[in-house]
Amino acid sequence: MARFTGKAVLVTGAGSGIGRASALLFARQGAAVALVDRDPGSVEESAALIAAEGGRALALAADAGREADVAGFLASAEQEFGRLDAIHANAGIGGGTVPFTEQSVELWEEVLRVNLIGAFLAIKHGGPLLLRHGGGAIVCTASVAGLRANAAGAAYSASKAGVISLVQTAADAFAGSGLRINAVCPGLIETGMTAGLFAAARAKGKADRIGQLNPLRRAGLPEEVAAAALFLASDEAAYVNGQALAVDGGLSST
Ligand code: NAD
């Protein structure tokens, strides 16, 4: 039996990569899915993929790092489906690789706004909404970069370490309420965000090397991260709270 039959789920960053895979997986598990992305064309495309499989999808173009947008898309999802049971706060940006001393405050502000404040807003506004419908789960996409820092991507690493801290503090803030809050920490996954990296490696005939850093010796798939997010959002993870689950082929443990 599908694990999300009769439930409604909202996924941000659902126009591409991990978010699209997550939205599709939740839909295949029976959920009605609200898909949010700042790129209207790509989020419509993701919603159409779900509709083509007979699922129920609502595409919403919005910025997951802006408070008014977050309140707005959560209200739209609640109105459309009459409930909301889980949120996958997944939208994120990379910020590029810039030598540490050349990184601007503007770069830091934008990366923290989308990656960290976006996750905070999903919990701040989504938590009370889920509780109005009997409780539920929020899963934030952090990163292995939040566990193992990378100087050239310092803002990104700091933002994702912040997300890991956020799910711990938020789990405590909502203690006893019926809300669980966790994070997934993907390793290197081929998506829109990492397409340039993979293309450059392939052009040099070194595509194989990308996955060599982790014990599984391969890059991960968006669907493999989505499966972990779905587990954390499901009742099977009923006693998992405030955790950061690495989905990285073992990279963070080496
Ligand atoms: P992606 O670029 O393929 O997808 C990200 C999506 O988020 C895009 O559709 C983009 O338009 C959307 N988005 C960006 N900023 C937004 C905003 N402010 N509001 C709404 N939507 C916004 O990348 P991905 O790899 O699927 O990334 C998904 C998440 O996974 C991100 O949080 C990323 O940091 C994280 N992550 C990715 C990897 C990886 O190797 N790909 C590794 C670790 C963590």
C-alpha cells in the first residue's frame, strides 16, 4: 500500500534534480503534491510529469527564501488540498566556487537567504500549518558540505551546516507537538546544480573520478536522495527526529 495515500506534501525546489525526484516519488506513494520553484517553466514541467502518471499536482512559482512567498505557497497548498502532512524544504543554490578572500557579502547573504533562511521559513510557517492538520514531518535538504567543509564553497558549507543545526533546534522548539523535523545530507548527485562539474569531468574523460571519493565509488542519483527524504517524512521514521541523514555513499564517514 502506498505510504502517502490520502496525504498532501509540499516540495520546494521541485523544478529540477532532487526536488523533482522527491515530488515524483511522493506522488507515486499516493500523495497530492504541491511543487514550488522560482522557475515557473520547470515547476510546471515537474507537475505535468506527475499529472501524466495520474497523480495530483499543484505547481507554484515562488521564492522559497522570501517570507511572504513561503506563507503564500503554504496557504495555497492548504487551500488546494485541504490539508498538508509533510514538507520537503529542498530549494537551494550553490553559490559557485570563489577563493575565500574574494567572496562578497552579497554572495554570502544570497546563499544564506535561500539555503538557511528558506529552511527556517518552511519550519516557522509550515510547522504550525502541519500541526493544524494533526502533525507531520518536515525534511530539509542540507548537504554533506554541511558535515565536511569546503573553503571555496564556504558560504554554501556554512549554510548547510546551519540547516543541520536548524533541524536540531527546531525539533526541540516543537517538542511534544507531533511534528518531526530532520535533514537529508546528499553527497555528490548529478543534477542541474552539479551539471557543470559532471560535464567538465566528462570532457576531460574523468567522469569516473567524481564518484571515487566515496566508498561506493559512484555519484548518487536524485532518486536515492528522494527515497531518504520520503523515509524521513513517513510514519516509518516515527521515532526519528532532529537528525541529519547522510546519503553520500559513505563520503562523510571516510
Ligand atoms: P538543482 O539546481 O537541480 O535544483 C534546485 C532547484 O531549486 C532548481 O529548480 C531551482 O530553480 C530551485 N531554487 C533555487 N533557489 C530557489 C528559491 N529561492 N526558491 C524556489 N526555488 C529555488 O539542484 P539539486 O542538486 O537538485 O539541489 C536540491 C538541493 O539539494 C539543494 O538544497 C542543494 O543544495 C542540495 N544538495 C545537492 C547536492 C548535489 O550534489 N546535487 C549535494 C548536496 C546537497
